[in-house]
Amino acid sequence: MPKILLAEDDNDMRSFLVRALTNAGYEVVSFDNGRSAYERLREEPFELLLTDIVMPEMDGIELARRATEIDPELKVMFITGFAAVALNAAAQAPKDAKVLSKPFHLKDLVNEVERLLAA
């Protein structure tokens, strides 16, 4: 079962995402900020980092940069209402990262996760 590390500061959104991904057969470990997610990533491997971009303590782009330094094979997907931020070259987001703009349907999220993990 693929393991997903989820970092999302909105409690309701995080709860919906965990439920949808768990129902789709994934093991999900979730945090409400980037710093806590990063600390967990240092302790165990994950197949996918699913992160919001705008979060307290450590934003999603910084989290993704640090996470891929630890594990260059880690797949990254940003979920955000600010897609232009992730696509900005100056942001230095991991080059293969996928961006899913809010709002999105949970089915679309699961489909994108499946595609990314199969790649």
C-alpha cells in the first residue's frame, strides 16, 4: 500500500483528503504544517508528498525542496488555490512536481495521485 505524507493547514480540507485517499487504498499520514511533515519524512520513507503551498511554519515549496533532498525519488504534488506560485520558476519547486488547483473534486485528486504514483 503506497504511503502518502499530507501537509495541509486547513482542518476540513485535510480531513476530506485523508478520507478520500484512505478509501482509495492509500496509507495517509497527515500534518497541519510543513515543519511537522518534514520531521516525519526524516523518520520514514513515503512514496508521495501531497502538500498545500501556503502554510504556517514552512510552506509547501520549501517542504518539497527539503523532502526531495532527503529522497530524490519522492513524488510531489501541490494542492493550492495559488497555482501561479508553484509554477513560478523562482520558487524552485521540484521540477517534476504536479500542481492541482483548488477547488477540485476528490475523484480528480485520487486519479491524479494514481497517475503520479504509476509514472
